[in-house]
Amino acid sequence: MIVIKRNRIIVICLAVLFATAGYLNFSYKSEDKAETARETVGEIHLVENTPEDYFESAKLEREISRAEVQETLANIIEDENSETQSKIMAEEEKIKVAKQSDDEIKLENIIKAKGYEDAVLFISDGKADAVIKSQNMTSEEATAIAGIITEQTGIPVSEITVTGRE
């Protein structure tokens, strides 16, 4: 009985660890790119501004992170030495990750259909972060986007962050 509980805790911790690592990796890489894109020439500061790259790279990094999580969960499921309860929990987590990915893609498309050029969403542990390609996002627009996310996922507005980015 103790082994099953310990395996359950290990599977949950691994899933949370991978999701957190992927998100932090995404956050730190985007900050590093901004820092390395600056060059100083005398008193002139040149800043590389490629907004499309942000959204494309964010989505790519998110998908890579999710693929790693799915692979780890698949390894637990396929491992003959894994306890039955651990395999069941890994299967449930695998389904949860797939649903989150599906929700993110669906919401990005809905937001684009509302007239925004691009969007990237991160859904994890009952929270959602949305970065919307918009020069001057108003609080009303952010609230409307949060409402869409709540309607589609059931995540409360208080757990949703909407950020505008060029």
C-alpha cells in the first residue's frame, strides 16, 4: 500500500516538474533572446524586434516541452516494473496534458478569429496565461479574452493572466 502511494506521488511530482520546467525554460529563453538582441554602437541602441518569432518560438517550445512530458508518461506506462496504480495515474496525466494542449490550440484559434493577429496560451494546474499580439490592449479587451478562456475551460477569471505584446 505504501509503494502505491509513493509511486503515485512520484508520477504527480514528475508531471508537475516537467510542466514547470517547460514553462520556466520558455520564460527564461524569451528573456535571454531580448537581452542578446541588443547591441550598443556608440550612443545608438539597436534592438532586434521580431514579434512573429516570439509567438512561433513560444508555441514550438511549448510543444517540445509537452512532447517530453508525454514521452516520460509513456515510458512509465510501458515499463513492466511500474505498478498498476502508477500506470493508471500516468495514463490519466497523459490524457490531461493532451486536453490542455488541445484547449490551448482551440483558444488561440478563437482569439485569432476575434481579430487578433496571433496568440499563445499556456494552461496548467487550473491557471491560464495568454499572450496576445496587440499594440495597445485595453483592459476591456483583456477581460473579454479572459471571459473566452473561462467559457471554454472553466478556469476562473482570477486565475487567468492576459498580456498584450507587439
